[in-house]
Amino acid sequence: MRTPLGAVLSRDLALARGGGAGLGVMFFLLVVTLTPFAIGPDLALLARIGPAILWLGALLASLLGLDRLLQADHEDGSLDLMHLAPAPLELQVAAKILAHWLATGLPLVLAAPLFGVMLDVGPEVSVRVALALLVGTPALACLGAVGAALTVGLRRGGLLVPVLILPLAVPVLIFGVAACDAARGGWAPLSVLAGLALGYAVLGPVAAAGALRLLRD
Amino acid sequence: MALLSSITALANPARFSAFATRVLPWLAAATAAMLALGLYLGLVVAPADYQQGETVRIMFLHVPSAWLGMMGYTIMAVASLGVLIWRHPLADVAAKAAAPLGAAFTFLALATGSLWGKPMWGTYWVWDARLTSFLILFLMYLGLMALRSAIEEPSRAAKACAVLTLVGSVNIPIIKFSVDWWNTLHQPASVTRMGKPAMDPTILWPLLANALAFTLLFVVLHLAAMRTELIRRRLRTLRITAAASAAFAPEPAE
């Protein structure tokens, strides 16, 4: 027999397979492509700021699907079923975040070293960027879920989520980019990033489920 | 005990409105007097700094504004607890009224800071840790106000803003810490910072007077904004009742 959490996870993954999962990676590629047009084709400069470009691109790309994360469930009524399901809403939201990250975040992590080659950041830094994104993008997904839950049912929710979430994402960006710098000494920034991710993994589902419960009409 | 019961009595919106109406003229007069005294002490009496010259007087506006910018968010966080835990009728009114005030004082702190930065640092803006944290605080105020204006129904807006305020208040120490860390990494002591010298009494007293005056100003504006918000909500209820009774006149009320 399937558990409610497994059902939420497999349903969201099946829906993500239906289409739109590659769109985030394409957007990421477009950000990486546009930056040299703005800065100039100087490879030495691009290599120096490469990790920052990759992080900004991934940060912006991870915002893309957030407006549909809970809004679609609100529209077709499955959010009401989740309220009634025999499992805590927090864990169901966590399952949704996990499915969202697997569908949109993980492709960004896998694509980052590839795009790193285009910016000439070198193999070691590329691996570090991918590692930092692997740790950091779940934190961004958890923060994003809070924004998505707060804007459920709003007509202008799509633009509002980034405005609410991006100031809160500053610590993830700071430590994410710092973790990519090999010269900066060891794994300390990556550890802090992992700590942030664990903290947001608690805060995100709890706050999002709380908002969903309070705003249920 | 009598004091406590007289404070809890103000939880009633109508009683609070009456109280605010009675108190506001006195508080406004006190604010005007205190502001005049503070500005006189700061702009005329206090000596110019031997190093910074007359520009040090910007501090008398800058520091109180920064304090109140942070106090505004603290008030909102406490009020949000009141919204979510006690469902207090006035808590959301207080939170809503504090947001634009806090944003305004944060902006004032940023603006006076950058005007002060031009003669001191040679540029209007440096990515100093304090400036950057304040900029993020300002952006969070704007986000809260945007969320509030996007939700039409006041009770839903109250809950959503309360959740966001609390998530933000959990994040503020993390943001502050990471921005400090980021700044020390990128900017090794190039900015001449006003360390913490023992402040001379000739500067300290005008600063405290101004801090008191600005806090009074905040309280007056907050009380007035809360009273206005209560009237606005009452007006909204009256309009809805009037529209409902006009549209469904033959039907009995629910």
C-alpha cells in the first residue's frame, strides 16, 4: 500500500516529467550565455567571476517553477485533499519540495560543470560549484516553498515570490559562492552552507505548511 | 494591577481609538518640543568634530533613524506573534501601520548615511556590512508591503504578512552574520570606520535627545496610523454592509 507521502512524491515527479523540467536548465544556459555579452568575451575575467555567474544563474532559474508549485494544486483542488490526507501537512510539503528539487534543482546541479567549461572556470572549481549547488539549491527550494505558500490564490503571485524570497536568499548566495573558491581555505564555507540548508529544510516546510493552513479558505 | 487592566482595556479597538484621539495632541506637542530641543542641541550647541567638521551633525539624524528602522521590524515581529498566537484584533493594525514607518526610517538612515559617506569615504555608497544589511532590511520592508497590497482580504493579508514577518525575523540574524562575514572577506579595513571611541558628553547628550525625539515621533506617527487604519476598516465594513443590503434587499440577512 502506498503512503500519502510516496503518493505526493510520485505524483509530482510524474507531473514534472510531463514537460517543463528542461525549461529551468535552458533559462540557466541563457543567463550564462547573456553574461559574456554584457561583460565582454574576456575569458580571464569570465573565469574569475565564473562561479558567481553560475550561482546567479542557478538562483534565478530555481525561482522559475515556484509560482506553480502550490498554485496548480490550489486550482485543481488537490491542496484540499492534502489538508485531509492522513499525514502531516509539513511532511507533504517537504515531499513536494523534494519532488520540485529533483525535477528542477538537480538538473541545474548537473548542468553547472558543463556551463563552467564555457566560462573556463577549470575542472576543480567546476566540481566545487556543482558541490555547492548540490548543497545550496535545496535550501533555495525550501525558501521558495514559503513564498509559494504565501502567494497561493493570488493573481499577481508569480512576480511576488521572487520579491519576497530573494532578500532571504542572500546568506545562501554568499556562502554558496564562497564555497566555490578553492583559494579560500578548506571546507568551512561549504559546511556553513550545509548548516544553512539543514536549517531551511526545517524552517521551509513548517512555515509553508503553517501559511497554507492559515490561508485556507 | 490597575495599570495592567488599563492597558488590556485598550485591546478593544473602539476604546483604543478614543485613547489615541485623547493622547495624540499631547504626544504631538511633546514630540515637537523634543525635536526642536534635539535639533537645536545637535545643529547649534554641539561642537563640530575636529576631523569630520560640520558633517558630523548628520549623525544626529542618521543614528536615531537607524535605531527606529530596526525598532519598526521588532514591533512588527511582536505584533505578528500577536496575530498568529492570540489573534489580537489590534495586532495586525499595529503591524500594518509599522511597515511604512519602518521602511521610511530605514530609507532615511540609508539616505543620510550615503550623504555622510560622500565627504567621509569619498563615495556615496560603499558595500559596507552595515549599509548592506540595512539595504536588505529595506528590501524586506518593501516585500512585506507588496505582499500586503497584493492580498485584498484584510484577514488573509494579516496572516500571510505575519508568517512572512516571522520568517524574516528568523532570517535577519543569519543575514547579518553572513553579510558581516562576506564584508570582512572582501574589504580588508579600507573603509575608515568610526570605531567605538568613548563618546564625548557634548556629542552624547544631543544624540540621546534626538533619539528620544525620534522615538516620540515614531510613536505619534504609529498611533495616528493605527487610528486611521481602524477608521479605514470600519469604513470598509460599513461599505460592504451597505452594498449587501442594497443588492440583496428582499433577502433576509444571514
